[in-house]
Amino acid sequence: MTKPVATPPGSPTPRRLSVRLSYAFERSGQHGAELDQPLFATLAAVRDGGSIGQAARRLGQSYRHVWGVLRAWEAEVGEPLVVWSKGQRARLTEFGERLLWAELRARKRLQPHIEALRDHLERTIDEARDDRRQLLTVCASHDLALPRLRDHAAAAAALELDLRFQGSVDSVRSLNARRCLVAGFHVPTFRGAAPVFMAALKPLLRPGVHKLIACSRRTQGLMLRKEHAGEIRTFADLRHSPLRFVNRQGGSGTRLLIDHLLHEQGLDAGALGRDPTLIEESHVALAACVASGAADVGPGVEAAALEFGLHFVPLVEEDYFLVCLKPDLEHPAVLRLRAVLAGDAWTQLLTSLPGYAPVREPGKVLRMTEALPWWRYRTPHARPANRSVTASA
């Protein structure tokens, strides 16, 4: 007989739970979107261990304590969380699974902001200890390699990167508005015309005013759960597919890529499905969305797909560039960043990250017209570049 860890009969309907956040300084830090929360740690341990006893051992707690935690939380949320039967694996209830996935998706959506806050708080102590450290504000399109670059730069060069993740277009706009010293954006390694990218980025960047810095190369593709492997190989396959597509936000480099590939294949946005509200703002958030079952397929990088056990269909290679204004190339923090990028350690970090590869001469200043071959083509409906940048260049 299946036994749910049930809420006692006659219990009052629980009130809506509120969330209280706190932080602590410790020698061993967290990473990514990690946050300490006993309920979700317990649910994940039960799901992965298959029993209350295994969950207790994974958590380093007693069986009685884990049992008590589950009972207390069920009374709080007013729903059973775990079911089990004698001789069979314990499993989460449907509500427990939904709750665990909802929390994970929320954290992954906030991961860039959690990482930025954690880095800012850690930097307060470092700045007090060492006034030789350089601070560099970087507005950048979301990328899984950049947090590794930030950690490496801090350890190897006393360079603190204040990463602020935005879309590619918004990042370059932030640079032009002087809200950062360096911006990051990515474009496919196309050799010919790319009208979608030209229309979005060419009006914001000017040869002789902006300087590109070689950073990394990565592969973008489609992420889908393994039961759908083989069903989707191109965007044309989505046209008549029942699979739900989750897209990236407008202005992101990945959204520009999707629009470009649709244009290249003669498709319109309707080929991606009928729900335009399915939008995520980072690779990891989108991967969590697909893995949870809230959607079935979406764009992203291979490292995000592997993190969630998803099938990955490679589509195109992209170059990830950093960009600054020409006078800032000699800024001490930018010089330090270029030196970090040129080091062997950065190449090794990229090689260890699935779907990423080092570029030739990382840290090198590149000519825009060579790095972006589509620059030779005419921009559709081009607008003048940002006036404040023109005037100060």
C-alpha cells in the first residue's frame, strides 16, 4: 500500500509562505545559483536517493530528523511531498516534483544576479585588504565562461570583474552610455551577409571608435530532453512539431541568432510555436525550463544542456568578443584583462568547458572590419551611432 507523508486530517489551510534571504561570510563559498534551503535540499536528496534513509545519509542527518522535516514542511505547505511503499523506492509526489523544479527554475533565472551579488559582497572584503586590486565593470551577454574568467582574473591578476549580464544589444548600449568600461557580445562566424546582426549591432559600433578584444569561441544549438532526441535537427523541423519552443528575450545575442537562422531558412516566428510568452533570459534558465517539462526545446550552449542532462543539437559556432572604446585600451584594468586572456590558464579553462574553444591570440585587439566580415555589407535601415560616443572619440 502506498503511504503518503500526509498532512494530518483537519489541519487548517496554510497561509502563503514568505521568503527571507540572508547571507554569511565563510571560507568555503558557493557557486552558480546555489542557495542553502533545507526543504529543497531534503526533497532533492529523497528524489536522488530513493528512500528516506538514503536521503538522511546524503544529508548527514538522522532518519528521524529527515522524517520530521518532511512532516513539518507538509503541514506548512498543506500538500503531501513524498510517497513510498514497502520494498519500493520512495518518490516525490507530483506536487513535490513541481515544487522542486519551480524552485530550481527560479534560481537559474536569477543565477547571473545571484553570482553578481555574491561577487560584489566578496569584493568588499578584498578591497579592504588590498588597495592594489583593479575593478572593471563589464556589461555582457550571458555566457557560462565569463564567471570562470572572473574567478581566474581575481586570483591570478588581482582584477575584479563586476559582471552585469544583459543582452548583446543592451550591453553595447551600456558601453556607449558609459555605464561600463567593457561590453561583451557574441556573433556567429559567418563570412557573408548577416542582415539581422547588421541591423541590430552595426549602428552601435564604429571602426576606429570601438575596439574588439578576442575572448572565446562557443557552439550554439538546440537543447531538448533525451526522449525527443532525433526529432529536431533544424528550425524547419519545428514547423509541424507539437514540441513547445522556449525562446530568449529580444535583444539577446541568442535571439538575434534565432532570428537570423529563421530568416536564412525562409521561416517566420510562427515556425517556433504559438506561445510567445515562453521566454528565458539565460542559457541555464532556459535549460532548466526544458528539463522541468515546462517546454520541450530551446536554444543554448552545450555546457548548459549537459548540466541538466539534455540532448544537444549543435547548429553554429560563435565568437564571443569583448569591446571597449579606443582610449580605454590603455586603462590599467583593461590592460590587466587583456593579459589574463592571453595567458595559458584561460585557454585551459575554455578547453575544459563543453562546447567552448580558445580563439587564436586571445586578448588581441582586432580590427572590426576583419572580425565582423558582414561589416562590408550595407546595413538595412541603419541608424546613426550613439552621439555621445562620436563626440568623445
